[in-house]
Amino acid sequence: MKPNNLFSGIPSNLPEELFTTLHQAKGLRVERIVSQGHASPPGFWCDQDESEWVIVLQGSATIEFNGESEPVNLQAGSYLNIPAHTRHRVLATSPTEKTVWLAIHYSD
């Protein structure tokens, strides 16, 4: 068996966020997301049928949750669980370095 590396294969230029599915099984999807200065479009809210556990491995991001007065700031090592149908959006990711996320999408 040969190991892979979460930090390999990241392009130097990211005109759009990069989403890579690393593993998928029944009720589970593991995804690497790479951002640099990306954010959700104005007025867009993510409302997923599955829950999502996410960790920032490198860089930083700010997430807004619908109905919450303060956004959540994430730095390398910060993680959180987003229950299914919790409306949220990415307000910002670091413009000066790549933000590498690991997202685990799962069914409850």
C-alpha cells in the first residue's frame, strides 16, 4: 500500500477553490479543499443534507452561520462540526497563503 500526502498536488495558481474527494463510502465522504482568497458568493448559503466535520490544516478562514451575530474564525488546527441543514457560508480565506481544509461529510 502506498501513502498519499494532503499537501501534494496543490497547484501554485488557484483561480477557483480546489475540491478533491480523498475517500468515499456509504454515508461518508472525505474531501480536501484548498482556498486562497476565496469566499462564498454574496447571498449564497450552503445548506447540506449531510453533516460536516471540518478542520483547517494550513492557513485561515472565516465562516458565517445564518442567524449568528459573530462569524467564526478558524486558524491552522481549528475544527468544528456543522450539523446537516445548518446554513453557513465562507466569508473569507487567507489571501496570502493557501488554506488547506479537511472536510468529512457524513450522514447521521
